[in-house]
Amino acid sequence: MQIYQPPKAAQSIPVIDIDAAFEGSLDARKQIAWEIHKACRETGFFYIKNHRVPAAMIEGQFAWAKKFFDLPLADKMAIDMKKSRTNAGYEPMGAQKLDSQDAKSEAAPPDLKESFYSGMDLPDDHVLAQAAMRTFGHNQWPDALPEFRTHMNAYWDVMVGLGRHLLPLVALSLDLPEDWFASSFDPPSGTLRLLKYPPHPGSALDNQLGAGAHTDWGTITLLAQDSLGGLEVRNADGEWVEATPIPGTFVINLGDMMSRWTNGLYNSTMHRVKNNRSGQDRYSIPFFFNARPDAVIEAIPGCVSADRPQLFPTCTAIEHLGEMFRRSYGYGLKETAA
């Protein structure tokens, strides 16, 4: 278990302006890619600004997140994620234990948060929804909020677009062709998550946090956070740094899948969430932009050498995500109801 210690405020997380990546030259994109490379090697996290996602859309997502979590518990439990073949739906308070991905961390307390998951919204008879793939189909939507589905799907589409825009920059940051990752994300298996963190309760267990120290499982995480803050990042020196909310930005980090692809050159950075003591609920909206389930994840040739042998066995994206889900929730992807 990662024992909580106060973060050090001596270092910061870089802010990268990606405006020139939309209409600029290849040289401009390479310059942005170099900033991404430095961030991935140093802090593992970075902010992006001028990302062209409308502020009104982001604000709308937070408004809908509050509407959802304000529903009676019975309405939310009616769409419990365990009822979905792909674990889409509502996750009640204390259901996840993020600080237990390591088998040695079984004593870690459950997280103080509740959440909602959704993936690509497909009918159950769609070919992509037939396999036990965590982010394809089998979403569950609350009857009490008939417009909720429309807004979630619109935001999902915009986040996929932003993820597709970031992928070529990550490829360039590794001296790869801009389209190197494209086939592995055709289609992507993105997951949209809404999170609510209550104020830190007086009854909390020792070292119990909103989200225990963990790494993300997938490829690229795009996070919108509200103004309260609470996200803390462990940098390359092992120091905890506050990811202070910056208006108009997304917080970006790479997950375990990208660490596998880059043979550890880009690490999947440990982070956590501390519940605030302001008396207010904190909301955050991460979007996990992941490779297609059957994409083969193996070390990029340029990241393997005699001095840096291959660190991870080859696997598919769904094999990796399935194992991480089992470690975090205590059951596998195929153990839920159909």
C-alpha cells in the first residue's frame, strides 16, 4: 500500500500549447512533440491548452455529472456496473480499490468515491458488442435522466477526436511516423468516466483517499477537473506534486499500455486523489483513450536495445485491461451478468 505523505510543492506540471498542431506545419508539430517527450520523461503528466474543445461542452458535462450523482441511490443502483457485460454503469462508493493493483497491497482501504462508466454506445446486436470487450456496447443509462445519454455520447465523440489528434504528436515524440498508432485505434475503445469525491469524512480509515495511489491502465488519459483540486502526481524524482486546476486545460497522462509500447521509456506515472475538507463535493471527468481490444501491444522496435531489453511480454489490449480490472475490482470482465 502506498502510505499517504503530503505532496511537495517545489516542482510543477508543464502546460503545453497545442494550438499550432491543428493548422501548423510539421516543424510546429515536432516542436510540440518535443515538449510532450520532455513531459513524459520528467513528470509523466502535462496540461494542454488551446485544445479546441468548447468550454460550454465541458461545463455541460460537469452539470450532467452532478445531476446523475444527485439521483436517489436506488436509481443509480438500478444500473449497477455489475449488470453490464462490459461493466458500464454506476460504481457505488467504496467499490474500487485502486491502491491494490500490486498483489502485496491487499490491505489498502477502498476508495472514497462513486463513479459512472460508459463506452462506445452500440446496440447489443452490433458485431463489436458481441465479444466481451469492456468498452463496446452494453451501456446502461438512468431512466430518470432521458437526455443524459445524448450528452454523454456527444462528449465521448469529442474526446475521441481530441485523442486522435494527440496520437500523432505522441508518435512524433518517439521519432515515429505520425500515423504509427492509427491502425491500433481503428476503432478506439475509449471509456468515459464521471467521478464524484465527497468531502473527506471523519470516519475515513487510516490512509483512505478518494483514489489510492495508482497508474492508469490504458494509453492516454484526458482529464477535466473542477476548481477544487485534489489530484496529486508522483514525479520522476519520487516527489508528490499537486496538479492544480488550470481553467481551459485538460490534464494528460500516459497509461500502462503506452509504457508497454515504449518499453518503459514513457512511464505510467503514479497518481492519487485526496478528498478535500472544504465541505463541497469534487467532480472530475477522465476519458481513457485506449487501443482497440484486439490491438497487439509489444515494444516499439526503437525502444528496445542491448542496453534496454524488452521489459514486458506481448499481449493484446483487452488482455491487459482485463487483468488490471480484476486486480482493482476483484472480479474479471467475463464474471458479470450478460
